[in-house]
Amino acid sequence: MLSRRNVFRAAAAIPLAAIRGSAANSAVTVGLIGSGSRGTFVAGLMAKNTSARVVALCDVFDEKMERAKKSIGLEDPKFYQDFQKLLASDVDAVIIATPVYLHAEHLEAAVKAGKHIYIEKPAAVDVEGCRRVMRAADSANRKLNITFGFQRRYAEVYQKAKRLADSGAIGPIRMGHAHFIKSGAAGVAVQQLPPPATEKEKIVRWHAWKDLSGDLIVENNVHSIDVLNWFLGGHPKSAIGSGGATLPKRGDMRDHNFVAYEYDKGVQGQLSGATLAPGNYRHVTEQFFGESGMVETSENHWRDYRSAQQDTTEKSPRNITIDSVAEFVKRIAEGRPENVGTRGAESTLTAILGRMAMDARREVTWDEMMKS
């Protein structure tokens, strides 16, 4: 357990040069660790929509770095196969978009290197991994930003909806519901594969296995779970649920789940997630019901419903990840650090709680999960 004294001793040990980029007139330099599709997408939005410069790429596969370089439009980035060497360079910040089972290790290393961190969700695949993330975030220099890729927190449409809910306009929230339904491998013949035996096989096939990705609820549905925690005021007390796999698959991931979480004052937050929809289908929303109305949120819009005669919807002006990366870079440039490591870990733990409830086929409490 880190004492308060040790936390600040660790923070003080980080050289001042490690927190460069805080001046408003300097360009924040960024390195991407994990140059796959998501990392490339996030780094591309950061390069195109903020003042930050992506100057380094890291991956164990050279071809992924080459594709990322071309996709982002970088002229001469440095390539690294070893993430520790990128962390030892003079970049101000890193985007961590590696397989989920590596997140805790990579976050710890980035904190020790004194970098600003934008890390993709979820925090980890299990309780101990989340504990590692919280300890690392707690030990970080207070001038560093640690941001999770829960981009809904930063989206204009979500923030408007949250302000309305907080104003009391719809009354106290009685129930939240999250709906995360999208297409998957429906109708596609899938050959069952054995679990990966080598580190490279793990990296290539991490999406297919629970112990590498956390399962559907942790790797994917955690976005909506984070919104439930946000609007309902913290993590739940317990969960009960069911789920499984309907279609043949390469690994052991579920393709559907339903979990009912119990929050403070008996408020229920329901999650329904699946990858059973037909090709290119996607329906992802969250709804919060009060005595006087309902607020609906999504990456594409927000909705304020009071009655059939008073029902308004506003579309999102942009891809909401732009809001997230823009806020990250702005905070670095203006010297307004934000460390949401613990919050990101708690949303991940909420997803793990749901997974445990499905596995056990009974109600599981937060305290029971944390002791596991």
C-alpha cells in the first residue's frame, strides 16, 4: 500500500522535463503505443483536430506502423518495436491502444516515465489489473494528465444531457438503461481456434478470448456502463445477469448479455449488449427516467423528453472522440491536469462485476468482487 508520503516522493522524483508541453504556445508531442485500427483512428483525430503532433509510433508489427503512418499522414515519425524505448524518448504524451490485457503494465510504465497518458478503455481484464491501474494513477505526478478513452464523458451532447439531468428538470432518476446492440459475425462460418500459445498470437487474437479482452461486457459494453455510473452517481452495490454465445465463434467470448445493477437508493441500471445484429447495424443509447421526463444519450444525439408534445432531439456536431482528444491536448497545453485513472478503473470493475454475476448465475456484490 502506498503511503501519502511515498506517493508525493514518487511524484517529486519525476524530472521537470517529463511534463513538457504545458506552455500554451508549445506543440504537444505524442507517441502512439499500439498502432492497430483504434490507435490509428484516435491518433489521426488528434493530429487533424488539435495542435498536437504525432511524432512516434510503436508496435511489434512493422506493417501496422507503416499503415498508421500512411493513414494519419505523418511524414517522418520514429518507429519503435519496444514501448519502453518510446517512453524513454522526449515525447510529451502517449496514446496507449494496446490489447486490454497489457493496459495495466503499459500504464504503469508510462506513469513512471512521466508522460501524459490517453489510454483506451477498459482499464484491465480483471480485478487485480484494475487495482494496478488505480495504484499507478495514484502515484502519478499531479501535473500529469491520465485520461481514459471513455469519450462520452467529453462529448458536447452528453454534457448537455448531464447538465439537464443534474438540474432536476426530469426529477430524481428512477432507472437507467443502456442498450449496446451491434453487428458481429452473424452468418459467417467461423473456424474454432485453440487458445494462443505465444505472445504474438495473444496480440493478434486478443479480441477472441475473455482472459485477454475481458469479454464482451468489459471490452465493449463498458462504454455504456461508464455512462450509467456517471449519471447514477457512482458504481453499483451489486449485479445479477445472464449471457452466453448463440453463434459459433473463434474464442470464448459471449455475444449477448443482460445485467441489472443496483445503485444507491435502490435505483436500477440495466445493460443489454449483443453482437447478434445483422451486418452494419448499430444501436447504442442510454436512457435515464425520472418522474417528469426522460433523457436519452448517444454518440449521435441527445434527447429531452417531457411529453408527446415536448420531445426534442439535438444531433452531435462531430465525432465525439474529437471532443475527448481535444480536451486532453487542451488540458496539457493549459496546464490543467486531470487524472481519472481511478474512475476509469471503477467503470471497468463495474463491467467485471456484471461478468462475475453472469458466470456465477447469482447476485454478486461489489465488496465480494473486490475481495476476489
